[in-house]
Amino acid sequence: MERIKPRTLSGFMELLPPQQAQMREIMRVLRETYSLYGFCPIDTPVIEAAEVLLAKGGGETEKQVYRFTKGDADLALRFDLTVPLAKYVALHYGQLVFPFRRYQIGKVYRGERAQRGRFREFYQADIDVIGDGVLDVANEAEMPAVICAVFRRLGIERFVIRMNNRKVLNGLFEYLGVGGAAGQVMTAIDKLDKLGRDKVAAILTDDVGLTPALAAELLDILASDDPMATLDGLSGKCPALDEGVAELKTVTGLLPGLGVPDDKWTIDLTIARGLDYYTGTVYETTLLDHPEVGSVCSGGRYDSLAEYYTDKKLPGVGVSIGVTRLFYILQEQGLLSEELNTAPCDALVIPMDDGVLGHAVRCATVLREAGVRTQIYTEKKKLKAKFTYADRLRVPFAVVIGETEAAENTVSLKNLATGEQIAVPADEAAKIIREAVSRPVRPVTGI
Amino acid sequence: MERIKPRTLSGFMELLPPQQAQMREIMRVLRETYSLYGFCPIDTPVIEAAEVLLAKGGGETEKQVYRFTKGDADLALRFDLTVPLAKYVALHYGQLVFPFRRYQIGKVYRGERAQRGRFREFYQADIDVIGDGVLDVANEAEMPAVICAVFRRLGIERFVIRMNNRKVLNGLFEYLGVGGAAGQVMTAIDKLDKLGRDKVAAILTDDVGLTPALAAELLDILASDDPMATLDGLSGKCPALDEGVAELKTVTGLLPGLGVPDDKWTIDLTIARGLDYYTGTVYETTLLDHPEVGSVCSGGRYDSLAEYYTDKKLPGVGVSIGVTRLFYILQEQGLLSEELNTAPCDALVIPMDDGVLGHAVRCATVLREAGVRTQIYTEKKKLKAKFTYADRLRVPFAVVIGETEAAENTVSLKNLATGEQIAVPADEAAKIIREAVSRPVRPVTGI
């Protein structure tokens, strides 16, 4: 037979079982935490009509989209979870209850140029709250609370959520008289992190046309050590600015009550988020020890979720975690916990020979009914090979069944980490194993 | 702005939040049960190189595949989870530990003609055990145990797992001297359920060329009321048949110990499974009250998982549940439980006005830290509208915060099903809610 060389496409993450177990734990934490904050899961198709998915059209994104025909249908793979949400809300508007709080964790597709750490298929994990016509600013305070809970539950402590408010930025531009070039100014400011103050000042003067004094004043305000005090100093000078500052105060004022410690968030007036889309609070999340990877969770407040599909006004606020990229970073940096039990089972039942297989399966059933993840090793191998199998999979316990155990209706329970072995009935073994493997473990440590 | 009509493609399931909550529970049961039996999760790309995915080539499947190019890459969407497993095992062979037990739950794509209850994007939930060179027949006994556990944990009791063994069928054909037409005979037998005995007898005589007597003898054996006794009566007449019968006895002999009740499985010699692929035990699972929907979980033993990719012999056994189709059937038949808590949260914290928002968010944080799924209702609406929101989402508890509660550091906990209301501290409310919502519920009842 002619054989095809098996391969996985470049830019597509495919993990070995131990790493997949880590990823699975991350997914579990995401689902559980999003649920805890009252978000309901939805699931939308990976394939949509191209016309629907690309309603907004244009831009870099469209070039990256996987688009194709099947029969006479013009189809495309989703490239984020926001456009499918907009479609979902517009389509099912009459059957949803607003504010509508949903989370979605799913794969999205972008045919980017393949490079290390960039993926063409990757998981996003999004939460959004969508209002019908209006949405209170208090919702903008909940996003940092969810981000904080997710990262801490993942065992990540060394992070900070940087927040700004687009009304503050727009107000500042208006106050400084650069409102006409707001778009260009924002794009330049967004590059402060990458290019530094001098180069951005040069862009603001040379490309945008600000006077050097104006560019300096703008950058002085944005890079202020105490942004809230600086903003307070501008109070009353511009209604739009005042409105933004009031929102920022409402949002940050709620954070302690929402359980967000003071060292986990900061106001950073340089955060603009490149998109026209956002209208209120915006968020970026940085790993303190790895600023070079950029934001690992971003989002913000927007006023028109679905204007391409409906004339209903649907304001919302949301954030998105690029899970595949986050996992890649954690793995690259050696930050995935060694402590997580990545074995496919907690107990490997090892019958000494086929004569005791009946007792072995009965014991396995007792263990499973008690909630112990159990595999029965049924291959005809030497005993040593059976234990090697358990070791290679890092299974915590072997449950050995020989003639004695079958006759006495017990099992020999061996802790494979300590070597300790005791003879106990199967239900007793189940209790011991459950207790040993149920200690909380964190998938990520060190940051 | 010109608007695009939002729509979801025909043949793509997109659920509203309450139904999605049901689906989520089904997925949780699948993951948990597969884990309990010692299967580890893997996740492979939805997109593969067309050359790799279609290595086997030909047939109906290939016509249904979503295939397209991006740049100069010839790509295709996976149409099942078996071919990706074969690729995965062949590609990562050196890093896997055998027997390799994996589960995978994921979306697959088939561009079938759209019709009611048929999906172009659907979830499959597969388990397989793959051996390196050899795989003991005992593994074939575990599949019914897993199927049985999954269905019972889903609350489905009225099902039966029908089993056969391909060696038994092949042995029978050899014994009856129809081995040369085995493929055609099997295809005909596979239709017994649909066409009935007479029409299949006609196919066997007219199309396959068996004598009427031979066709009758074959059908008598296959449709025997006591297939094991019938097979025992043929003992010693054909070594291939004897081998198959011995396997069938080993497998069925282990079932009681594995916790599979006698009424949940049966031997059905008419089950052939249309594919050439299977070589030992084969499985189909029927809903007793809905035989018309066919098998809801099928699979079997095979000897060559990945022969298109590798010269390694990789025998295995596995079964697959078509989750989207199963969900569709349960929903159509009204079998999804009304009892499942499909609300996005267990507690809706309702501040009477903005003056008590601070106390409200602190109480919400206490509830969340105690594991209660909590939403804070922050919209500026009348109190009645806030309760209507809770009712529409079927939230079990309202946690009302007014000036009194803020002053006394309590909450008014209202059970929205009974109307009962008490004033308690937030941590006490958390305990009451946790206890009320933690009672086990089944997503599916009535069958």
C-alpha cells in the first residue's frame, strides 16, 4: 500500500496527552469561572455564510479569512467570536433576555503568515454583557473581576489589568484641540509601549501635525505617574472629559467590593485599543514578568454590537482571552505546573494473570462507582512491563490483583510515588485514592 | 447603513441558552464518564491537509467533504474523529504509551443534503483503545461498560447495546460456503432491520446468488431467538467460527463484573456494520422506545487503525456517539429534563438603587467565593422589572439589597420558586443557595 506521510498543518496546535491534560484543566477553570459570574455558554457554528461573517468587510482580517464554496454556497470560517455573537443576538433577539450575558470558548481561524507562537487555528474564550438599548456602566467594573478570578484560579498571580476609558481619551483630545485627528492620535498612542515616547512624539508632530508643545502636553498627561490626580486637575475644562473621568471613578470604585485587589489593576491612559469599536472602559492584561508577550486578555465597552445586522441599539462590554496563545506562552516559559495529575487515570488495575481477570474487573467497577478514574490493564505482558506502563503514564496508584487478593476479596493497593503497598478491600482502596488525588492542584505556577 | 440579514446556515445547530445549558450538561457527563474509564482527552485540528485526511480516498464520504484551498495549500475539514486519530497515533507514535486510550469530543463536517435531523456540522464523542501490534480481547468488553455508564448518567435507561462479532459472521459464511460473497452478504444483512427478512432473502438469492435453502439457513441462524445456543450447536464445524464464538463468550462473560446489567445488552447476529474496517466485536445501541432513529452509539474492533500512514500494526476498539443527533432526538421527543437548572446563575443580586450598589457587589463577591453562580443586576429599572428578569431566566434565588440590608449587613434572600423570603448574612445565604441547587439533576428523563 502506498502510504501518506502523516502531518499536522503548520500553525495548528496539537498537544500530546500530558499537555492536553493541562489545557483541559485551563478550559475547566475558564468554564467554571465564567459560570460563577453568571455568564451562560453559547455555541455557534464554525462555518457561516461569508456574506454574514464579512458584513463589516474590509481590512486585514478579511485577507486572513478561510473562505470557500461548497455547491453554490459562499462560506467562511469564523475569525473571532464577536461577529458570531453579533449575528446570534441579532438573529435570536426576540428570544433572549437582556442584559444578555454569554460566554463562548471556541476555535477561530486566521490564515496568518505562519510564525513561531502564531496560530491559524486557536481558541478564544470570550465573555460579553449585551444590553437592549442601554447598559449600565457598572457592568464595566465586572470585567476586571472576572479576569482577576480567571488568572488567579489558573495559579497566575503576577499580572496587572490596565484600564482606560475612551471618553477620557476623546475628552482629552477635544480639550487639547486635536479632536479632528483623534483616530491618528490614538493609533500613535497605541504604539507607546512598542516605540517609546520619543518616537511617538515624532509621529504626533511629523505625521499627525501637532505642535511639539501640544504633543509634549498630551504625552505628559498620558504618561503621568498619578493619572487620576492629573485628570482631576483638568476637572471642569471639558464635559466629555468629565464624563469619562466619572465613569472611570465609578468603575474603579466598585473594584474592591468585587474582590479585585489594588495591585491587580491600574489606570493607564496610554491604552487606546486600536479599534474604532470601543466607546467606554478598555482593558489590557499584562503578565508582569513577560511584558514582551503583550496583552493576554483585552476588551472594552462598545455601543453597537450588531449594527451590520439590525437597527436595534445593542451596547455591550466584553473581554477575550486568546487561550491557545496563553497556553503556548505558559508552556514556552516553563510555567505549566509539574504538580498537575496528567495521568489518564488515578488507578491502574493490574491482574497478575487471566485467571483473576473476573475479580479485577469487579474491583475496577467498585473504584469507578466511587468516582476513581480507573483503567484495567488487560494485555498479556510480564508484571514488570505492566508497572512500567503505569510509570510512563505517571499513574498515581496500582491496584494489583493476584490469587490471594481474589481469594480474600481484597486488592493490593500500591502508591507508585512512595512504593507503599497495603492489602485492603476495593471500596477502601477507592477512599484512599480519592483522598490522595483530590488535593487541589494548580495548572500554572511561578507567576 | 446597508444591513445584512443575520442567519445561521441550514444543517448547523445553534441553540438558545436554556437548550445550550442542557447540551453543556450532556458534554460534562461525557467528559466525566470517559475520564472515569481511563481515557485521556486529545484535541486535533478541524482543518487538515486534504492529502492526509483523504488518504483512504473514494466513497460517499469524499463527496461530502468540505475541501478548499488557501494560498497553495489543499485543505479539508475533518469528517469524523477516526481519521484524525489515525494521523495522531501514526505521527506521535514514538511519544505515546500503548495501549493508548483516548477520548475526543469535537465537531466534524459533512456537506450532506440538508434535511430535518441531519447536520452538516455535528459533535462526535469518540473513545478508542489502540494497541501497539496486539490488543487483548478484554478491551472489547469495556466498550459496553462505558456506553452503559454514559447513557445511565444521562438519565437514559431504556436502551440496549446490541453486539456481534465479525469473526462469528465470517466463520458462519465460511461454514455455509458463502465466504466468496461475504462482503455482499454482510451488506444485505445490514439491511435486515430496514427491509425485513423476505426482502433480504430476495437480495441474497437474486443479487448475491445464494440458493433459497442456503439463504434460509443463513437467515435462520442469524435471526435465532437464542443465538448463543445456536452458535454452540455449530461448535467444532469451523475454526474461524469457533474463534469468534470464544471471543463473544469472553466479552459477554466480563460484562456483569464491569457493571453492565443483563437487560442492557444482547447478542444480535444480524449486526454487521457496513464497513470492511471491523474485525471483532461490533456494537450498536438502540433506544428501546425509538428504534426508528437507528443506532445512537456504534463501533467495534478493528485491526489496522492507520495503515494509510504507517506500516506499524495498530489494532484497536472504539465507539462513537453522534452527540448533536442524539441531542436533536431527545429534544424532538420532549425527553430533555425540565428539572435541569438552565439559569445562567443561581442568585440574582438585586440592589434597590445605586446607593446600595457597594453593599450589593460585596455580597455578590461573598456568594461567588462560596461557589454560588451569581449575577448582579445593575440596570436602572423598576423593582418589578428586575424580578421579571429573574423569572424569565428561571433564576432560583433573588438576593435583594435595600437600605435596611446595607445598614444591617444582611441580604433578603428570596426563593423565587416558593416566594419564601428571609433576612440573613450573605455567607449564610450562600450556604442555603448551594444546598438548594446542588441536588443532583438529570438532563434527560423518561426513557
